Amino acid sequence: MAEEALTIVSGTVEDNVSDRQVEFVGELDGEEYQFAVQYDMLEALSGDVPEGDAVELFERYSDDILEAAQTALGRDMEQSLVVVSENDLD
């Protein structure tokens, strides 16, 4: 049986401008986890600095972000906030 993929819980994507990250709730195997994707990662994926369009960049690169988020979660599934950075990209 294939491993389940991480999915975004609908309506949970938010731009946290003050912390320079996009936050969302992800679900994996019936469990929900809180994630934060740093602006640096969005810039690494897009080549552009997020300036009022962080959620749009997040949505455009969501497949890559979800893969990296699952990698970050795999390091420690007990953390209350899983921070996803460009180091988590393959």
C-alpha cells in the first residue's frame, strides 16, 4: 500500500507577513499538523521576493511545498509548528 500524501486543509492558508511565512494546516494519515513556509523558500522556488503575493506563490508551487513539508514533518512529528524551509527541497 502506498504512503498517503500530505494535503492542505481547505481554507487554512494564511500569509503571516510579520513572521515572513505562509501558514497552513496539513493533513496526513488522518492527523492534522500546523505548517509555516518561510518566504525564503517561496523565493527559492519562484525566483521572486514575496511582496504581497506570498499566498499566490504558495499556491503556484504547492506540489513542491507539500513534498518539502512532508520531509520537514518526517524529522519530528511531535513539533507543534513544522517550519518548512528551502533546506527541505529535494
